[in-house]
Amino acid sequence: MARKVVNDSTLTLDIDLTESIGASVRAQGLFTAVTICDADTDAAYQLTGDIRQFEEINRGQNVTAACEVSASLIDTRTKAVVWSDAQSAAVTVAERDVPGVVSR
């Protein structure tokens, strides 16, 4: 995932999301190696993606963090998209402040 710094909370979310996706792909054992690196690194495949939506939803005393991400796996030699998907999730957060919402 590209690391675009807007503010500290965005950077934290971006790094956490990148590390989480890397750990998930690594745990599946489909690839010889999975590393987090810059876009200009020589690799067979590159995973790119976007946070399409991120919002805090307040319902009475409950606060939910809702996020939608899309991702594509690109063959760096042919530039062909070999896989793509979009997923969304919503999680109730314990802390009703920005760090509490963003860290979930």
C-alpha cells in the first residue's frame, strides 16, 4: 500500500493496514516470501490498494469504525493484474476518540 502522509492518524492507519495485510498473506503460505517494501523495489508481484472509505459511525453510546479497502496484485514483469478484490468491515470501538477509532 502506498504510504501517503496526511496526518499522524492517517500514517498510523496506513502502516497498520499494510502490516496486517502482509501478515495475512504471509500466513497463507502461498508465496516464498512476503515483505513490505517501497514501490521501486524489484519483486515478482506488487500488492497495491486504496482505502476507499473510512468513517466513524455514532449510534447513541456506540461508536463504530467502518472501512472499505480495495487491492490488486500486479505481475511486475507483465504489469497484468493477477488478482483484485474489495472488502469492507465495521468494528465497534471501545474508545470514543480519534486514536480509538483509527487504531481498530
